Amino acid sequence: MSDLFYLTPEQFDRIKRYLPYPHGTPRVDDVRVISGIIFVLKRGLQWRDAPKEYGPHKTLYTRFIRWSRKGVFNKIFAALVEESSNTGRLMIDATHLKAHRTAASLLKKGFFPALLGAPKAA
């Protein structure tokens, strides 16, 4: 697969100080795993659809969940924003809304009368 994403050594050097210190057995290649996490999130894939080049999908998932709960990614994002010389605008969009096809007709059927200006039923 030619469209794989990997962090450059310079990019990894900027974030590696925020990664938790490994206790016990050494972790697998952090660059490969973090690149795999970014690849999956950027494309909106399920973890099991991650390319094999990034390693087992279970490793990507558990590392993402564990580090998210510890706030590792929040620290990385905050540090990158502080280091940035661009004082303009920064937007990170993590929204994904999915409505069922019948959700559009709920107002027409009277399920939310207050939104249509009708008096509330007692």
C-alpha cells in the first residue's frame, strides 16, 4: 500500500518526550504504532481495517485507549499548539454525527411540539 502514513524523525522527536515511560518489557516501535493510530483516525477506519504494516490492530487500539485515558494525546496537542509560531486559528474537528433516516420526520409527526411553536402538552 503506497498511501501509508509515517511520522518523520523530526515529527517524532517533537512528541516523544510526552509519551509514557515504558515499564517492564519494551514497547513495540512507537513511530509505527502512532503512525498507525493517525492513519486509522484520519481515514475514519475501524481498528481491524488498519493495514498490517502498522502491526496488530489490537495493539493500535489498546495503545490509543490507554494513552487517551492518561491524557497523553492532550499533552501532545497542547505542546504542539504552544510551539507553533502561527498565532492565527487552529481548529480540530472530531465530530461525527450519524442520524437515522427517520430522524428527519420526527418534527412532522409531532414528537417535539415545542420546537414547532405549538403549546406544550401537559
